[in-house]
Amino acid sequence: MFDNPYSTAVLAWYETNARDLPWRRDDATPWSILVSEIMLQQTPVVRVLPAWEAWLERWPTPAHLAEEPSGEAVRMWNRLGYPRRALNLHAAACAIVERHGGEVPAAHADLLALPGVGSYTAAAVASFAFGRRHAVLDTNVRRVLARAHTGVQYPPKAQTKAETALAESLVPPDAAVAARWAVAVMELGALVCTARSPACADCPIAAQCAWRLAGKPAYEGPPRRGQTYAGTDRQVRGRLLAVLRESPAPVPKSALDVVWQEPVQRERALDALVADGLVDPLEDGTYALPS
């Protein structure tokens, strides 16, 4: 039997506290929602908004993107980070055109079969774009459920079967309400039940939260390290890609060598970009974004 002790309070909170994000509006297309979900992976909303708007202005449909080289997607991705997502979006656009007549599919299995689309993204797009009933379990939702239901500060590093079963048990039976619940609990995690500074006084389910009722016991588990960037291969890769994005033509190796002084790390980063398909080494010794 369905029993969600949080849905009424969370849905009511969402009605008055939800952010006005363009991919949540009634006129948002399934393609625009898919683009937003890929962009929002490991990237905050404030950085995604201008990139999403520019992307949809240039490529309002999958067919528009599929007509261009994948390197243009990498160029347009600019500094959002994790640029393989740009290649994935391009590949997904091509697959949508080839397999689905240019229309983003509604079925979870079809979405999951698209390049770069995992179980979360498939569930999110099926739910938010098509009103399908799915458990949408991202980092924010996992944290809310870990605290409210399980009574721990943070969920496990890797998603467990128990988390999935819990999330599925809380999905309202009505598809429209289920889609609303999915985005509402996600928003609660993003705005109130945050990772480092949860605003429990503003939480609509504080009175039911197992973690708060237990006195907010501290996290017990492996150290949770924040992501570093300075000095990493990721930073070097970003600098190398920036040179290629800014150039309309292939660039000589010398133009890449100046972006990072340490040669071993620089070469390792460049080799990784080539291996990931983000950079093409050309026969004349120059480098370019993929064609």
C-alpha cells in the first residue's frame, strides 16, 4: 500500500518556494529538459542557465544539433566542465534523429538507450517532460530521504538497492502527482536540506525528520572530501580545450604547450583529451576540436 508521510507537506512547500526555472515551465520541450538534465550534472543552476539558453537558441531541436560536427558541441559547452557531456548530447541528438524521427522518446527504456543517459536522467526526463511515473533519485533526493526517513546525515557514496526501494515506495500512484513529487523533493534538497548547512527551521517536514529527531548525529563513514580543481589534470584539460574553442582553425602544438608549464602533466592531459574524443590530432601536427 502506498504510504508517503512527506508528500503533502513537501508538495505544499514546493507550490510557494519553487524556483522559476525555464526547463520547468509549461512550454519547455522534452529536448530542452534533456539538455538541462545533462548540463545540471555536477554543475550548479547559476552556471547552467546562460549556457542552456545559448544552447537552445542555437540548437532548438535534436536535428539542429545533429547536423553540426560534434566539435561544435564541445566549443559551445565552453567552461561548464566535464566536456564529455557535450559529446554525449551530440551523440544523443544523432540517436534521436536516427531512431525516433527527431523527437525525444517518452519511454524510459528508449531514453536509457541514448548515449550518455543513465538511470537518473532517463527517469527525470520521462517524469518531467512526459509526466510518467518514476522514482527520480538524484543526489539531493538521496540526501533528503537519508535524513528524513533513514536518520543519517548523508546517504552512502554509491546508491544502494535499499535507497531505490525506498524512493520507489514513496512515488505517488497518480503520474501527474508523482512527477510533481519528484521535482519537489529535489528542490527541497537543493534549497533547504543542503549538504553542509541544512535550514531545518525552514523545512516542511522537520517535525517528521528522523535525523533531526535523533539530534542530528554526525556522519559516520569515510571522509567526505570536497572536489579540488587547482593543479589537477582537469584544470590542464580545461586550459587546453579553451585554446581550441577560441580558435576557428586547428592550432599548432606550440600554442598548447604554453598553457601549462609542467610537460608531463600537460602531455598526459592532452593524451586524455584525445582518448576521450574531445580533441583530434591532425596529420600536419596541429590539433582541433572533433569534426
